[in-house]
Amino acid sequence: MDPKHLRFMDLAGQISQEKMRAGEGGPFGAIIVRDDKIIGQGWNQVTSQCDPSAHAEIVAIRNACSALGAFSLERANIYTSCEPCPMCLAAIWWARLESVYYANTRQDAARIGFDDAEIYREVGRNLADRQIPMIRCESRVAALAFQDWTKKEDKIPY
């Protein structure tokens, strides 16, 4: 492994440890790097911000996007102290990050009380078989918004 990758990974691990010890949330940290420069960082803030979406990767993506004034993180990599959960993986996908470097595995996380296995299974299930009921409620207003989007001339595709 290239020493620069280890340096960035160690930094993500250091952030996770510092912020966890400070009581800000679980032991997870992440940094986003483009052209060997850190453009964003984050740590788990679920409990300190009362926000179940405030995982390290999500916070780092928000931080980097805000710093750049852009919603795309193309050509950037994320270094995270743990393999991303499904929510974070989706955010990484939408942010268009180039690569994910991670330290601890999802099995390591499960051993300390952060088990995402059921979420991974849930995503692959048919809607009718999911644990949380998925109930379609058709709306003319919602359908109209989609129709309007297709006609919107000044839309910014993403």
C-alpha cells in the first residue's frame, strides 16, 4: 500500500478516536482527498447532533461539498475508519467519489455493536418482504413534480 494512503487512513482513524473520546459519537472518522489535499473531514455525530444520518462519511461529504460549493466530488477519494454502511455507500455513490479506502470491516463493526447486516439484507428484499412496510400512496401532485422536472429548462442534472 502506498504510504500516502496509509497516512490518510491513519488521519481518519485519529479523527475517529479523538471525537469518540470527546463524546461526539461512535468510533468512526473519514476524510475526503482530491489531488493529495484534504477537502473535507467528518466523524460520527449521531448522538451529539441527535441525527441518525450524521455518520462520519456523510458528515465528510457534506463538509467537502460545502467547502467546494459543489455537489459532485468527482476525482476525490474517501478514507474512512470503517467499511461504509449502506446509507453511507449510497451517499458515496451519489457524491461520485472515485474510491473508498477503509480500515475496519463491517464484521469488525458488528463485533463492537454496530451491525449493519440486516440493512444489507433488507435492501435486497422485494418491497413486499421488507420489515418496515413500504406502502405506495400515489399522488397527482407528486407525479406532476416529476413531469415538471422533465420540462424544466434550467435544471441542474445530477
